Amino acid sequence: MEYNDRLIGMGFRRASVPDAPSVRDTLSQGALVNEIAANSALPDLSAEWLEADGLGGFASGTVGGFRTRRYHALLLTARKPPTERMVLVNGLEAWIETPAGRFALSTQHYAPDVFHPDGQRHLQSFSIEPWPTWRWRLDDGTVIALELFVPYERSMAVLSWSLVGGDESVRLVVRPLMSGRDYHALHRENPAFQFAAEERGPTVTVRPYPDVPAVAFCSNGRYRSEPMWYQQFLYAAEQERGLDCLEDLASPGTFTWELDSRRPAIWMLATEGHEFHSSDDVESNYAQLRSVELARRNQFPTALHRAADAYLVRRGTGKTIVAGYPWFTDWGRDTFIALRGLCLATGRLEEAGQLLAAWAGTVSEGMLPNRFPDRGDQPEYNSVDASLWFVIAVYEYFAARRNIAKPQRTALQQAVTAILDGYSQGTRFGIHCDTDGLLAAGVPGVQLTWMDAKVGDWVVTPRIGKPVEIQALWLNALALAGLSEPRWRDLFERGLRSFEERFWNPAAGCLFDVVDVDHRSGTVDAAIRPNQILAVGGLPISLIGGDRARQIVDTVESELLAPLGLRTLSPHAPGYAARCTGGVWERDVAYHQGTVWPWLIGPFVDAWVRVRGGTPDVIRAARERFLPPLREHLQHAGLGHISEIADGDAPHAPRGCPFQAWSLSELLRLELQVLGGDRGHEA
């Protein structure tokens, strides 16, 4: 007897798409989208929402409710914030029973390309303010609303369904879909999953596997044990990325409510340790959680400020910045770039100080780590620019916050000194200050700059030698440190003279991307890339002024500018990649070979304004020209956020992470500083 047959014989049932579903029950994605498209209250059904918990965990999904990524989940928790993330509750099935029949609220996507049931046919509206909220109108006139929020610094998701129109009472049935796996993995049907639930009052606890956190389902409804496997969920975004894309999920049973207009159906999902004694206890705790979380969100002055909060998470006793959702943790380079917009521009100076102080303690041989792995405590020191971005962030923090406690200021200055000493004397991967005052870096097989794509042993853009943006960061760091330590001033002046002499490319009217390529004196890489923009914008000090600065900005604008950011390579260059699509190899090759990066729009607009004199008219023109595409993008892909990347060619489809910290950070920095009241430092 097959294992699946044994399960059925023991009272377990398998769930799959019906053998002969009706046209209404089964829709292809195209038909489903077309049917709903006429409703202007709905964004794209595949657009994604995010609810972060401040610990590295989150809930996320699509407007349509069908999961397109392995990372979409209702309860995804970080066991060691912000790392060791696990998916515990992936999703749900939900339906309403009325005198007119049974109506689905949910829709799932199954292989090969089947959508079932037809919950999205009833979807009337969706909003992310103040948290994800859906509204369905059923065929008999019944109207149901669902709210979902994640309370701050709790491994929990809170869902509540309300009857807002129609019959006086209807029945709601919800079935959780569970795994209990690493968030990068996928789950398949297996005999080890433990369906057994412990029921204590309104709390039902399920531990899917012995080494996985238990899940507490707290509700004011009734639970019924009815174990079932759901098979062959298809994750379209994973399929498009050339990755494994099929998953099986387990469901231990159903929760049922007799739903009326007087009280919502409450369903709270949490890691173990949450327990309630009665339905009244559930409802009072729900009301308190909702009130506290709503008040917390209302304290943010704008939706962008609230979106920024998603990236600031706990690490140990301090703070860090998650580089992006759903698959990144905290990266050094991303953290210090993003800190400028997420914290400094928004006035979150206390968190900025905590964050910088926490990272200051990780300096090793003059370097800060580029990232911490998902598991384990050994950081990776494989970045030449992360440490320099830290120096920039420290001095901008000093400028923004005058009353810094002496111990904190001393610790940060010591970290800056350790970095500059390490770089000037020489450290890992050939990083050292050369005799011309410029910073050389790189060894074969290691990617050190932000253009860090690597396919096997092949570094796609090695940029060994003296990359242009590394010099901009290095010389800015020296100049800022020279304000309090005069010994850095002579090195800055020497490096600046060398930079002006060696990086100008008269043939293209811009800067070389790398000089002394592969540490061979006098060689240059003339590829037109966006890195040069940091020499004239985006940093406290512009290294190039006058007509040359204007030429640089004009060249970057004509060759690299796209609506959401800058291309990473001119379309006229050999090797230009118009689309960042396909499998892992194809995407990694294209990652920095033409793909658009929205975070670069900040330095570009800053430079564009500077070379035009920064007058009110110039700032107004910049706001009218460059901000609308970014604001429009907030309504697509990752709702309320800015994507990691976009295709180099029109229509510049968003790709990569739909929720990216430094992308959102640079929009905030543009809104609040560069094109707002505080222009920050300028040379």
C-alpha cells in the first residue's frame, strides 16, 4: 500500500485540485487577472504586501492571496533575530457558508497552471493602509472584510474577518496551511509531519516537527481536527527565476465561526508561549494589540516613514537594517547606505546611533563585515566599500546629532580611525593606499565592490585596481576624518590631485570606471557605468566641479538614466543585458551589466541639482521630473516600497527583491534632504 493510501485509510485526507473542476472554479492566471481588472479598487493581483515584525520575521503575500514565492507566509519567524528564519504557517483556505451556498475567499495556484478555488472573483477592494485589508462581495450580497497585521516585535500575525454587509449571520471556515521549514527551502509531503494538536481553551498548539517552534492558533472560533495534505502548490515567481517551485503543505484541521456584524472572527497565529483562557480573553487581547499597533503606526508622519520602519530590526541588544525582503538579512554596505535615508533623513537618530555603535564593534583588520550569514556567527569580510560607507554615515550622524554621549562618540571615532589606518597601511584582499594617495583593492576570484555578482568561480565585474566610486568614498572619508584628525588632510589632497588627473576620460566626457586595472599601472576601464556619479553627487564632498562635473552628469543621464534609477552599463557597451530574467546564471550575469538600480537615483539627482546650482527652480524641476516615477512605483510590485532592480530596457519591469532598503532610503533622502529643506553637506 502506498504511503498516501495509508494516510487516507488512517483518517487523513489529501487535498488537490478536483479532477474535473468547473470553469468558474479553475482559472488560468490570465483569465483571473482579466476578470478582476475592471475593478479600479484593486491593484495588480500579483502585487505584494509586507508586514514586518521588527525582529527579522514577517508576513507577506499577494493581493490575490495566492502565493507566488516560497517566502510568502502568514507566520515567518526569525529564531535568532534577524536570522535563522523559518516558515511556520504558509497560508490558508477560507470560505463562507450562507443560505445561498458556499463561497470561497481564498485562491491557490497549483501546478501546472491552475487557480482554485475562485475567491478572487469576489474580491472587491484591497488596501495596505494601515495594514493589508481585503473586502469581498459575494454573489448573494454578503460583504466580508479581512484585516491582517503583525504586532511590533512579536512573532505573531493577527487576522480578523468581519461581516460588513448582507445576512445577519454567516459561517466562516478557515484552514491553516503549514510547513515548518527554513525560509529558503520548500516542503514536500512526508510521514514525519505531526498533525496532532493540543487544545487548551481557545488555544490550539501544533508542533509540526520536533526541532521546529510550535505554532499557537488563538481564536474565538471552534477547532476541529481534520488532517489533510495539500499538494503541488506552484510558485510562479520561483518558476520564472529558474528555481524549484512546487510545494506540499499540511493542514491539521479547521477553525469555524458563526460570523455576525457584532463581533469579528479573530485568528491569532504565534510561536509558542502565547496562550489565552477564553474567547473573551482572545477578544480583549486582540483589541489591545490592534489599538497599540494602530497608535504606533499613526505616529509616523507619512506612509514612507512607516515603510522605512520595516527595515529597522533587532540584532542582539541593538539594531540593524535588513537589506531587503523577502530573502536578505543585514549587509554592511546596504546598512550604511540605507541608514542615511531610513534614519538620518527621517530624524531617527537614536536608532542610527545604536546601529552604528553595534557595527563599530565588528571592525577587524580595518574592515567591517559585508554580511552576516543566515546561520552561524562568523561574519564575511569581503567588501572594500562597506567600511567607507560606515565612515560617511558616522560623520553625517555627528552632523545631525550634536549632543552625542562622549563614550559613543569616542567608540565611533575609534572605529573610523581603525578603518582608515587599516586601509592606508593595507589589509585583506590587496586593499591598500597606493603612492598616488588612491585606494587600490582586489584579488582574483573575489568581488569587493557593490557590483558583486559571482557565478561559480567567475566574478562578473571584478573591477580589480582603483574603482571610481571607491576613490570617491575613500577621499570623502579622509576629508571628513581630517576635520578632527589633521594627519589625514595631506593624504586627502594628494589623492584628490591624482583623482582629478587620472580619472578624466576626455573621449567620453566622463570618468573611467577603473584605473590601474588588475593593478597594472596606467591601464583603464572606460566602460560607462553609474559608479562615477558618486564623484559629483550623493556624498558630502564633490570631487569634480565646473564643466567636467556637468559633462559627467550629462553623460550619465544620456547613457544610463531610466525612470527608476541608473543602468549599470551603457546600452551601447558590449555585454549589455537588457533584461534581468531567466535562471540563476542568466540573472547573475545581467545583475550589473545594464540592470537598473533604483538606489542610484539618489546620488544622480543630487549631482543633477548640484551642477545646476541648487536653486529653488532647479530643485522644483528635479522634483517634477524625477520623483513621479518613484512615487508611481509605490503602487506596484512591493506595495508602498521600492524594488531592488529593474530591467535596463523599457518597460523597465521591476525585478529582484520587491522590498529593498536602500532603494526606499534614497527616495526618502531625496524627498526630505536633497529636494527638501535640508540639503546636508555640500562642497
